[in-house]
Amino acid sequence: MRTYHCFWLLFWAGQPHQSFLTPLSKRTSGFPEKEKVLVLSGNSRQDLHRSKRSWMWNQFFLLEEYTGTDYQYVGKLHSDQDKGDGSLKYILSGDGAGDLFIINENTGDIQATKRLDREEKPVYILRAQAVNRRTGRPVEPESEFIIKIHDINDNEPMFTKDVYNASIPEMSDVGTFVVQVTATDADDPTYGNSAKVVYSILQGQPYFSVESETGIIKTALLNMDRENREQYQVVIQAKDMGGQMGGLSGTTTVNITLTDVNDNPPRFPQSTYQFRAPESTPLDSPVGRIKANDADVDENAEIEYSITEGDGYDMFGITTDKDTQEGIITVKKALDFENKNLYILKVEATNTHVDPRFLYLGPFKDSATVRIQVEDVDEPPMFSRPAYIMEVKEDVPLNSVIGTVTAQDPDAAKNPVKYSVDRHTDMDRVFNINSGNGSIFTSKPLDRETLLWHNITVIAAEINNPKQSSRVPVFIKVLDVNDNAPEFAMFYETFVCENAKAEQLIQTLSAVDKDDSYNGHQFSFSLAPEAASSSNFTLQDNRDNTAGIFTRKTRYNRHETSTYFLPVVISDNDYPIQSSTETVTIRVCACDHRGKMLSCNAEALIHPTGLSTGALIAILLCIIILLVTVVLFAALRRQRKKEPLIISKEDIRDNIVSYNDEGGGEEDTQAFDIGTLRNPEAIDDNKLRRDIVPETLFMPRRTAAARDNTDVRDFINQRLKENDTDPTAPPYDSLATYAYEGNGSVAESLSSLESVTTDGDQDYDYLSDWGPRFKKLADMYGSMDSDKDS
């Protein structure tokens, strides 16, 4: 027979709200009478045990939020192998074992060490096992059991929002849905009524109500008007325990706004409006503003204004200012105080968006009367026409009246008006005007061919107030008079061939006339009377405003007459008839057999075999090339004969050094004596001519030793001799200056001419040997010597 070992699980199964708060040491010695022992073994789940109140055989129950000072007793584990001798040890594992739940390893008593919150964790699953204390081997299979936390009402209902916002149209029916609020309770909804929430309204009656079970808020009052009150604040309470006493509760606030509907028609605050407008008010300018009040807002308050009737229905208009919803009355036609000074209008204001549901409240429009008083202002004179067009013939005599303009003061005073011409439009002063009656007359001759239209401006101003003036354009058309004779359309210069035949057409003539002809020009052509019988040519009028010139004889000789001048008379058909005599130039030319002109010059016959233009150009080019060649050759030969001014780089000439030393004048005897430049020895018979280029090159000159190196006189004489005997020193006629500075110089002058400090005479006979270029100079100085001698 198989032996079954049972593991007993004992727990307190009394009422859920009962508990024993005895210390642990006391609890292990005794248990309540009503306890259940569960036998747990390898096949213990197959054993049947008596259950009470449909409890699970392996389930413990604990109340949450235990507030005692001692540990809360949970239950007891017991094995049928426990002989009470302490050889067995009970072990607990699973959710919270060792921390939240502890077990007495000797007795198997289980206790909770902390307060339990079902909302944090409603169920704990643990495992129990009995082991041999000495060997550590289990004597029973591990068994699993559950500790379930019983709920208590420790959580109040919480709304999903702290504040709700909702809106409904004003004038809504009773029972109109507004918004639904929702509250939740963290307590166990399956255990008791801790989580059963009931809604109620604490604030907001009698305007709104709430359904206790759903939290739906509805309207409870009829015809709530936004214009009376727009905002409502409703407080809703949610209470658990089904709303019974002792239940917990929470509240929320619902802000409800009534939105506008068009339930108010526009209304004018007054029945009559009065405005004043000067008669000079520009068109489309505002005269005044009116406004109808509408208690609605936004599009429900939009208003359209219109003028429905009145004697100024066509004189004024009205528009709506979209920003202020005002009606702006504007001028549509020009006002005239003298014509009408008072207008009475009927203006209507209408809502643009009408709600048919509220038509029973009355027509959504209103009307008012508008009186507009026109004020008189001093207006400028007014012309009888906006513009004047006048015509005048171009041959009209001076000071002839061509038309009249009329203007008058539109005011009741009828001030007199004076007229004038704006000279900016008539710079030449062709026209003038009578300042009193406005008659326009000419002051200069007119010419249609020069200017067809004259556009002037006439100014009319009040005599008493010249600032009040107006202007009108006057367009004057100059009518044509036949005062211009016809003339050739162009300058005609034609030719006739020497071999021409009689009756041969050589030129066709046409004419133009500056005058205007309404029926078209009709010109007639004829030869002048003095040329009609003796001319070598005839003229034929083609009757189409053209004429042809024909030869009268056969063959012409250009040696006898090279040019003919044919006078032609051109007449028009207008009144008075105008005519002119034009001259046609006809040259006699040589032509080929086809009649193509070859030459019209008589000299061409002397050399009949003259060269063509191309040949002449070629000959001219050859001559130019030949001349250029000769010039280049002569330049090259001259370049070979011309010697360089400096033979080599070693031929270094004396440089001129200027010290800018200013002496004391003619009386300064301490200065250099210019007379030392006079060197009679330099003039010898064998010196060369200096007016021609020498044919042979001289050897480089050698400087002779001065007779006295310390004497500046010898130095200068030596330099003068070298320059006089050196024909290659450029230029050939020049003054060589030597700035020699020394101590105690006796030179009194550096001039090569006669000095006043020098008593000796200079001999200029050598100038005769210098050639014809110096002949005049030699005669002048030679004559001076002869005068002295005489």
C-alpha cells in the first residue's frame, strides 16, 4: 500500500475583515478555531478537501492598508512529516519572500512585514517547501500558493482633466449636449462599490445638468442669451460607493462659453443724421459716416448699407467699412450749391448673414434718414465748353477775330471775368484775346505750310479774386489758301547725246505744291515764252502732273554748245492760280551707239584715245613708288657721308660745369676778365671754313701744353684754338663756354664780342672766308671798322 505524505497549509479563513494582531510568538502557539488545513504532496492536487465559501484551496487573503503596529498574520504552513521535533525547516520563496513576507522556519507561520496596497500589486504568488534541517533535502514537493489583497475604499475618483472647456450656441434647446466628463477610481471594481462612481452638479444650476451615471452635461434652461451672459462655470462632483454616505469624491470645473448666433437685428441709434458738404467736394470723397449697432459679433454683426430712396439717390453712394462696420457716404456727382443745396436720403442697414431660425424676432434691418446740406464756396469761372475748336484761313489779315470763348462765375455773386492767353502755350504770341469778351484774334501772320494746328490755353479768372481761375484748351486749325506756286519735285539736270535723233524723250518732269488741294493737284507745264520758238527742245504736257522734254533736231555739237538751260513754266488750277518758272539744265554728251553717256567734257575730244580711270590710277601709283625709291636712295647716301659727332667712347669732350657765380658787375675788377677770351693767335690763315661739313675726318685733337698752367688766359686761349681748328665739333657755329675757376684770375669778361673794358679792336675780316652764309655779318662788321677808320 502506497504511503502519501501530506504538506498541510493552514490559513485563517474567517471573514475578510477579521484579523488577529497578536505577536508572532503568540500566533504560533494557537490558531482560531476556524482554519483550513491544506494537505500538499506530490499528488495533493488530486485530493479532495472541503472548501468554504468557494475559496481556492491554495489561496490566502489579506486586507490592504493594514495600520497595526505588529506584523500582519497571513497563515501557516504545515507538513504531515513534521513530528514536532524540529527536524524540518520551512522555506518560503516567490513574490516578496524574505522582504514583504517572512516565515517562521520552525512553525511555518507566515507574516506580512509592510502595508500592502492593492492598487500597486493585487496578487502575490509564493512557493512553500519543507526540507530536512540536517540533510537539507526536501521532504515535500514544492507547492505554490497565492496571497490576494482584499480592496478597501482608499482611492477617491479622479477626473481625466482638471478643467474642461466647452461651447454651445446661444439660444439652444433644453437638453442640448454640452460635454461629457469622465472620472476613474483606482479601487477594485469587482469587489464591493468602492469603484462605483456617481456624478452630480455642485455649481451651474439651473443652467446645466449632468447625468449621474454617464457624466454627460446638458443644457437645462431655455433661451440662454449670449448678449446677457457669455461665460458659465460648472462644478461637477464624482463620488464612489455609488454615492452613498462615506464614499470618497472628486470634483472638476467645466468652463462653458455661449457662441453667438444672429439673433439681434441691426439698429440705428438715431433716426436722423445730418451732414454738411462743400460744393467743391471731389468725387468719391466721404461726406460722413453712420453706424447701426448690432449686439452680435463676427459675421453675425456684418452689415450692408444702401440708399433706398431720396432726392439725392444718384448724387451720393454708400459703402461699408469692413473694420468698423460703418456706412461711408460718398459723393458720386459734382455738387452745385446754386443748383441744389439740400439732399434728403433714406439709408438702410441689413445683416448679410441671416439665421432663418430667428426671423420670428423681426426683420433684420433698420433704416434712418440722412440730410446733406451743400455749402457754397467761391468757385472759379466755368467755360461754356470743355474745349474749343476754331478755324482760320492762313491769309486772314492781322487782328482778325477767329472765335470767342465764354466763361462765367457759377456763384450767386456772378463776379466779372477777365480772359488771358497762357503764353507758355503761345510762345510766339501769334494770338491774343480780348480780356473783356473772350474774343481771340491774330497778332501775327499765319502759314499753314509751316504749322497746321495751334494749341493754346485760355485762362479765365475772377476780377475780384484772380486766384479763382480756370483753363480751357483752344485748338485752332489754319485753313489752306493757294499761296504757293508749284515747283519741280527735284532738281533736274539731264543730258542729250550728240548723236540724238529728233523727237527723242530725254527727261520726264514732275511737280509738287505745298498747298493743300481738296480735289487733288492739277499741274500744267509749258515752255517759257522766250524759249518756246527758239529752243532746241520741246515740252509735252502729259496731263497727269508730269511732262516730257523731247529733242527738236537731230545731232548736237558740244563744241558749239555744251549746256542748254530750258525754262519751264508750272501752273496749278486752284484759285488764285499760282505759277513758277523752273530751269532744266541739259548737257550735251558723247554717247555710244546704245545711247550710254561716255563724256560730257569738250576737252575729251582732243585725246580720243585717252586712258581709262584704272590706267590713270596705275600710272600714278608707279610714279609714287619711283619717287619713294629715289628719296630712300638719297637718304642712304647722305647717311654714309655723315660722320658721327663722337668717334668713340674714349673721345670724351670737356663738360660744361655751371657754378652760377654772380660777379659784381662791370666795375668788379676782381672778377674774371672776359677780355681774356680774345685770342688773336687763334686767327691764322690756314684755319678751315666752318660753314661746310669737312670732307675728311680729323685725327683726335691733342691738347697742347699751356704756356703757363696757372694762368687762365693761356688755358682759355688754348681751348679757343682747339675749337676754332676743329671743324667736327658740333654745332659748327656755337659758343663754347669754359668754366674754369682759379685764384687771382685777371679775366674781366668772358664775352667773345667787343667789351667795353677792352681797348683793342677785333678784326672780323675772317668772316668773309666763312662763305655766303656769313657774308651779311662780314659786311656789317666790316663797315663798322671802316667807319671807325674814317
